[in-house]
Amino acid sequence: MKSWLKKLGVGIIIPGMLLLSACSSASTSSKAGGEKASGIQERTIKAGIGLNEDHPEGLGLKRFSEIVAEKSGGKLKVKPFYSATLGDDQKMTEALQGGLQEITIPSTSPLVGMIKEFGIFDFPFLFNTPEEADAVLDGQIGQKLLDKLPEHGLIGLGYWENGFRQLTNSKHPVETANDFKGLKIRTMQNEVHLDAFKKLGANPTPMAFSEVFTALESKTVDGQENPLATIKSNKFNEVQDYLSLTGHVYTPFVFLVSKKFWDGLSEKEQTILQEAAVEAGIYQRQLSREEDVKAVEELKAAGTKVNEVSVEEKQKMKEIIQPVIDDYAKKFGQDLVNEMMAEIEKVRK
Ligand code: TK8
């Protein structure tokens, strides 16, 4: 499998974001479309995300835009749209498929209806550390899933970090597996999350991210779960009293480009977007991890009641949810799941 980096003759190994042939398969398919334009043309590229510009994802997109402008001599202009102004993850992904938007960077979870195998990343308590997540996402498993995108009209340039999800709610601290009972929790539109929270005795409601703050404020739901950077940058702490550090799922962002748009680019333009997505991704993951460390103290200082969850209670949660994981492993492909678990074991300290 020829890495696109080797194809470019740069041979650099970018730690934590080594992209294999994700894009060479894409650019191969575009060659099949006949002669390609050469050089770099003046283009405006609409890039929409669900989070705001202060969030690590927004800052990563800003960095991506700067790198693209620099590498293209200003000819490729990325126009960022934040806070779901172009729609939520699913809507923006559909816009890419229709060629109405060029880039979006959704969580993988709401895409499971389209590419079911992405659901393996929704297994609770799968990764213990960000490094384990990087090893799987930037290795063969992540690559296999990116290779499924072109048949859906999408090109994947790699994975950024949404992060480890923590639970907030307005009712009571969640310290044990038993404490989920009866809690009305907003979840992403993802069957694994829904079934896992039901198994814990919660009452989950799937909802697009842009509706979450209002649902919390109006008490339509008691709680939600997201990484700390999201809780902080979307001010969920203003309408939630309790933050429980469950760390129950690690969610990736996947960097998507419309295949309709991608196939019309020259190889030079494709390489600029590929390199920029990888370089900005390293920066974005670092920002996300720094934010994860800072946010707990900041939220505490702002009055949020924060509680840890013991390893024993997390183990109990995992055991309760295990039948759900086993069922979905069969649905998503037991071989793929076994391969992923082996990848994790290789890097697990
Ligand atoms: C933002 C979403 C969001 C996700 C969610 O586009 O829906 O809770 O974690 O951050 O992808």
C-alpha cells in the first residue's frame, strides 16, 4: 500500500498522523475520470463545522485555511463556517455528497447510518488513552474506513480529535453505574450510544448537536455527554450543574471532502489539501489535549460540581454494556473488531 507521502517523494513520517493511501485511492479514482487540470486554480472552498471558532476544531480549521492559502499562493481560499451555520453533521455531509459544499469535519458517530463500520469507534471504554486512539485511527483500521468513503461520494483526508466524552446533567452527580437510571440524556444520532445508555437504565434522546443547548436550558433533557472542550466552548456549564468524568467514549472527527469537488482538482491541489489536513490535524489534536487538561479547573471555578468516576465503577458500566458491544461487533464485522482490538493491545502499556 503506497503511502501518499512517499508518492510525493517527501518521505516524511508525521508522528501521530501518518496517512496511508487514503487519498491515493481517491486521486486514482479521479484519474479514471480522464485528463486532470494541472496547476492551481483560483477557488473558494466552503468548509463547515458544528463547533465554534474558539473550539479546538474551529482553531484547527483556521490553521487548515492558513496552510492551504500559504501552499497555494493564495489561490485556494477556504471559507470557514462555524457553529452549524451550514447545518449539522449529517446535513453538511449530505451537502458534500451533492457537491453543494466542499469540506466538513463531523464526528464519525452520526455517519454510522451511512457507513456502519464507523460504529466501532462508538464502543464505550474502547481506548484508555489518546495515543491508543491515534494508533488505531492513523493505522490500518482508520485507513480501511476511509477507503469506504469514495463509494459514498466522500473523500477522507484523515482524523482529527473530538475526544473523550464526559457526562453533564442538572439532576445529580453520576458516580456509579446505577446513577444513570432514569436520566434523560441527549445522545448523538447513533444506535450504539442509544442502546448503551438504555442498557445503563438511562432514557436517551438522539438530537443534532445544534439543538443541545436549548434542550438543556428548557430541561427537555436532563443531560448530555461531550468532551470537555465542547462543554466549555458551548457554555453547557451555564445550564448544567454536574459534570461526571466518565470518559465513556472517544469520538474522532473525520476530515471529509466532497468527491464531486475532489475529482475536479489537479493532483497539485489535492496534495495541498491532503498535507494541510494532516498538518492542521496534528495542531488540532494537541490543542484538544491541552484544553482537556485546563477545562476541568475552569469549569470547577465557574461553579460546576465535578466528580471523578472510579475505575471499578467504569468497569461495572462496561460489563453492563458488554452485550450491546458484542451485538454491534457482529453487525459491524467481528474480524474488523478483532483486528482493532489487536491494534490496541499492541500499543497498550
Ligand atoms: C459537532 C458534533 C459534536 C458531537 C455531538 O459537529 O454531536 O455531540 O460530539 O461535537 O460532532
